[in-house]
Amino acid sequence: YGDEFLAGTRTLLDLLDAERSRFSVEFEKISADASYTFSGYRMLAAQSRLAAFYGVDPRGAALIPNFEERARVQPTSVFKTQLPPLE
């Protein structure tokens, strides 16, 4: 379309529409790839294998001390929300 626009056989609107379509397709591909990858992580997490996949010792998981009791009282409070940044 770019060459045809320069040759005068396509309008600027045709060129912009083609670029928009290309951008949309590329964006959808990236979104689908990200969704596929994230689904793989969710599958590993559902199988309790996510920590092992990354080589993290599951005993070092980000749980608040005494989490069993806290989980019985308030199930959403067992995970730490303040974690130090990765180095």
C-alpha cells in the first residue's frame, strides 16, 4: 500500500486503514501469545508446580506466619501483600 500510495493509486485513507489493520492483527497475536503463556503458569499453579518450575523452594513461599489459623478465620489474609523486590 505504501508504494501504491506514493504512485498515486491509493489514497492516504487506504494506507492508514491498512496500517491500522496490520497493527490490530499484530496486537491480537501478542495478546494471544501472552494469554497462552499465562494459561501455562495458571496450569502449573493449579498443579502446585509453579514454584518448582522457577526453582523456588516452596517452603519459602510468601505465607504469613501461622497461616493455617488465619486461613480458617479469614481465608484471604494468608498471603503477604508486602514482598521485597527481587534482586
